[in-house]
Amino acid sequence: MKHKRKSMIIRRFLSFFLIVLCIAMPIAVSSASDAAIGIVLLHGKDGTPKSPYLSGLVRDLGKEGFIVITPEMPYSKDREYDKSYEDTVSEIDKHVSELKRRGAKKIFVGGHSLGANVALYYAAKTSVDGVLAIAPGHSPELQGFQSKLEDSVERAKRLVSEGKGDKQGRFIDFNVGKTSTIRVTAKIYLSWFDPDGPAVMPKSAAAIKPGPALLWVIGTKDKMYERGQAYAFDKAPSNPNNKYLVVNSDHLNTPNDASGEIIKWLKAFKKE
């Protein structure tokens, strides 16, 4: 009798467990679907992965179920350009692999300011599903930028031509209207600051392989706003999901201020 009662209790427990499991399964499936989009989100120049200018956007993306990685880049506050512009590709590759390992089915690469610049270059060199260019910055080819750096660029070129490209020196950087001094090799400096080098956004946008969708986000109080769509956005391959988004914000606060619209744009790709 005790054996039958014990068996009945076990059966009831198993039935209850199966019912709970069935109820929970749609939630698990929904979570997996939400997590299908992975994003490598790059901070701006002299920033960190915990930059306050990205924190709101990162928090909101996480709440919506996106898988987000915010790595520290070679141009961070602590690293001070310890790798060339081109070598950032291999760093991002590692984070893309991690997103796939965590279940991401679609890969987006994005960034703020110089991070957006690098994201465009990455999309031109590899295969991704989309690019988030948020308050794009760092334009070594523009006259205003060149006027601050031309002496440093010419000195770096001279050192390279003399076979001293791997020698460290002090060069000028320019960020948000201010100049500063950085210590770096001439070769690495040129990779980031040469007006004919790889960090030219219109060139990167034009070189993106057909397929990825591009979201370009710009604030009305950002100096780059004056350049309009023709500067780089229009040079990217045509895609029905491409969008030039204008928000009422400045250069630094655009990522957080545009968070809702960025998420709205991303959500469309969950249905595809």
C-alpha cells in the first residue's frame, strides 16, 4: 500500500513538472529568439567599455534581449593606440566569435564616434548583417582635422621613410575640439591619422560589401551633422533597411538619446 502511494506521488510530481515545463517553454523560445542578434559595440576615442556615453544604450539593449559585447579598443584611455587601425579587425573578430558562441545568429558591429569609424571599416573588410554608426567621428581627411595634425603626420611619414617607423615618438591627437599629445610609433600613428589612410569614413562606407544594413545616427548639435548624408552614408551600398537617423542631441550624448530609435531599428531584423 505504501509502495502504491509512493508511486502515485511520484507520478503526480512528474505530471506537475511536465506541465510547468510546457508552460515555461514558450518563454525560453522567446528568449532564444530575442538573443539571436549579437552586437559588438565600440566605445569612442579615449573612452572605456563602461563609457557613460554608451551606458544607457547598452542597458536598454540588454533589457530587450540583445547580446552585447563592449570591448576595450586600442584607442581607449588606457591603451593609447597600442595597435594599428588595421589590426583592430582581428580584435573585433574575436568578439564576433564570442557572440556566435553565445547563440547570436545575426551579427551587428557598431560604435560611437571613432568606434563608428572603426565599425564601418570592419564591415568593409568582413561579413556582418548590419552596422550602427552612432555620432561617427575622427575624419583625418577633412581640412579642419588636418590643420591640427599636419605637422605630426608629416613627421611620422618622414620617420617611416627613414626606416624609423617602429620608433615611438610624441604626436598630436585631436578629439572633440581639443588637441592632446600621445606617445606611439610613427607607423601606428599614420594608420589612424593619415588623411589618405584607412580611417577615412567615406572610403570605408563605399567599400562595404553589398548586404549589410547601415544605421547612421547623428545629432543636430554635432559638427558632423553639417556634412549630411552625402559625406559617407550615401556612399554605402543600397539596402532597403539603410536609415539616416537624426536626433536632437550633441556628439557625446547621441548614443543614449537615440537608444529607443536604435532598438526600434534593430527589432525589425528579429522578424527576418
